[in-house]
Amino acid sequence: MKTLRSGIIGCGTIFPMHAQSIKNIKEARLVAVCDIKKDRARDKAKKYACAGYTDYKKMFAETHLDVVHICTPHYLHMPMIIEAAKRKINVISEKPMALNPEQAKKEIAAAKKNKITFGVIFQNRFNPGSQLVKSRIDDKSLGKLKAAKLVLTYHKPDSYYKKSDWKGRLNKEGGGVVIDQAIHYLDIVRWLIPSPIGYVEAKCSNRMHTFTDVEDSAEGIVKFKNGFYLCFYLINCYSFDDDPFIDIDCEKARVHIVKDSAYIGYKNGRNEKAEPGADEYIDYGDGVRDYWGYCHFNEIREFYRSLAAGKKPAVTAEDAKKTQDLIWAIYESSKRGKKIYL
């Protein structure tokens, strides 16, 4: 089996999840990293015994990559993805794939034109809890799906944004709590429900931040075409990062997803639970939180295995764009004060 040559652009917060995952995948070898901060690129290159760059185009030209991981600020995703596609380099990008649906369309078009594989990180789909609930929805064990609620209450004070030169800036991040924190959980619900979205009605506000020009709170309804609906409440101005939760009311059961675990209470008295085992965690390095078990590793490994098998990855760019469309609809509904139909 061919070992694929991999590179990572962006050596910041999310970098260890990708670098350590590549290190643990026999089908891949990390040959280059890139960051505009020279010291950071040099340190990561030394740690992983690979080449270090400050110019991603130079990295592309010199290292003959098979795969590039995009771990940069949101506004840089589109130009980097399109440049990689032009050079026939397969791409796996952190979320969000772009700032808006129009950018996402251009990325997908470039990937198709150049016949590369383009995947997007939505690692929470690979948690034990998410996988259990998906399997029970697919096998009809839950009966009719009625409604869900999503509650996310995080702590992102002004000091969090002041440490960054792009977070909290609308033109660089694309938004606040919706596109940065809650996108993972909105994606989970959209992925779980076997129906297209009909419309979105939402309101976004900045209630407690003075440094940013993005929302720190959002609430609303996502109505699916099969009649199912999601009620959501999202803030990143709470006093600490509490565990987000998703509850789903079904004909035959109640579903509770918290962090990476899930509990299903059936109306006949039977219960089911899924949570990561003690061995389902990766050491991402000093000072890096466990990041909810194997989820990043599971998705990245699946991406490489799909390349080796000549198949589409589990999270394609086309599928990820549906979540991008949902995020856009939340913002548009708030901006325009009306329902947005998809």
C-alpha cells in the first residue's frame, strides 16, 4: 500500500489533532508543515521531523504532497483549497469549509475540475454517541422523529478574542458562536435527520461582547421538510464551557446526546448507552485537551482509507456544504427578519 505524503497548513490550536492523527495512520506520513509564524513552523517541523515553511505555495511546489490538511483561519480556507486543487493535491479542511455558500461552491467546483478528493472535518459525527444515534435512526428503532433541542453555553470572553488577529472579526471568521462553536452540533442534527431542511427562522445578537463585531448568542427554529424541527439556543457568554447537549423526542424513545456520549431511553423500558472507552483517547501533547476521544483521528483515518480504496470520504465537501447553507440561513434570517427557505 502506498504511503501518502501529507502536509499541514496552520500550526495553531487545532494542529496537534491533525499531526498526531497522521502520525498514528500507517497510510500517511507528515512531510511538511506551514505557518506564517516562522518560529511556530520551525518548532512543529522539528517535533515531527519534517520540512517547515512559511509560504504554503512554496510548500506545494517543493514537497509533492498527496494530501494537505487546512487548519488555518476561516477566511484563508478558500484560496488555499483552490490552490491545492489546481496542483492536484487532495484536501481535508477544518470546518467551516468557507465563509459562505458562494465560496464553498467555488471550492467544490475546483475540486471537481481537478479530480481531487475534498473532505471536511466534522469530527463529532465520529463520536460513539453520534454513531449510536445515527444507527438507531437508520434502522427505524426510534420510530417517527418529532423534534429536537440543542443548547450550547460556552465561555468566550473578550480576552479570548483579543488573543487572536482573526477571531471575532466578521470578515475573517464569518460570524461568532454559530459558525465557530455551534456549527458542530448543528451539523450533527442535520446529518442525523433523514430529510432536507425546509426553512430556518433565527435571531442573532451580540449581548455581552465589546471587542467583537460578531454574534455571541443565537436562537431559532430549523424546520425540516418531513415535519421534524430543531429548537436551538446558543451563547458563548456563559461563565464556563458547559457540555453542549442535544435532546431528540421520538415516537418510541427519548435521545440524549451530551459531549461524545449518548443515552437512549425507550418507552418500553429498555435503555441503550454509548460512550468512549478508557482507551479511546489520543495523547495530543502537553497542554492539549483530550478533544473528546478519537473523533478527529477516526475521521482523518477514514479519509485516508477512502483515498486508498478510491472511494468518497464519509464527509464529502458536497455534504458539508449543506451545513454551510444552514449556517448562512441562520445569519440571513436574523439579518432580514424573516424565514429563509432552503
